[in-house]
Amino acid sequence: MKKILSAIAGMALILNLSVSVWAGSETTTMNVQATVPEAVTVSASPLDFGPLSASNYTYANSTITVNAASGLPYHIAIDAGQHYFFNFRHVEVSGGTATVTYWLFKDDSYGLDQEWGDSDYGNTFPEGSSSGPHTGDGTDQVHTVYGRAHQFGGSIRPAGTYTDAVTVTVHY
């Protein structure tokens, strides 16, 4: 028993001798910062059909550029635009009511099953669905929009500039 008490007393003495004595202390604040980049950015170039054919389809292309974080899955949807009626998008003449029908496609087959819309999201344009899924890689990824316009009914529309605007939405 004396050996155990001696051992405990010896350890207590060693531990007591290893405690440091400080004369004082000072404090400061360290700022910590981190930047979380946007998960997705999107931009679109204008689609310009130029002069329309009186009897044939007129074609034009545009691009949608998406920069999504690496590994992030996303879909691209395009709404019905400002002049949607009778199940079609239309461009409308500035200052008037004349319209020309147009379509937006996900590929250059121009098949109705490839019409670009938002039926699987906002459903403002139920005739077409979004494109995807795509996977972000942290760089700009360019997606081509294939456009087609036609003056139906054999009547020539009044001269002028015809416009519409669609909303491109990236869902992730």
C-alpha cells in the first residue's frame, strides 16, 4: 500500500511541476471568409430569322450558354413567349397585330417530338419539353436552339419587324 501511495505522490509532484505559469494574455479576432460561386449562370443569344420566305420555311439558330457547377445535373426549359395562341408561338409585327408562327427545336431534325418547351416544368408551352438532363462541368456549355418560321395561309404579312421574347429557365 505504501508503494501505491508513493507512486501517486510522485506522479502528482511530476504533474504539478509541468504546469506553466503565464504572466498574462492578449486576444484578437481572425476573419474567416469563403466564397460560394453561383451554381448556375445562363445566357442566350438572339434568334433572328431575317427576311421570311413567302412560301417556304425560314430557318435560324441561336444558342443558350449554361455554366453549371461540376457534376450538377440540369434541364433547360423555354416558355411559350409573349404571343402564344392556338398551340403555337408567334412573332408579332411592331405596332400591329399581324403574326408569323415559329417553332423552337432541340435538334436539327425539326421533329415535333423535339420541340423545345416547358411541359415538364412551368407548362406554359405544353407542346414541347425541356432539354436534358445535362451535367455541369464548371465551364460554359453551349446548347443550340434550332428555329423555324412560316407564313401560313398563303397570305403575305405586312412589312415590318416581328418580335417575341421567350424565357429560358435552367432547372437544377
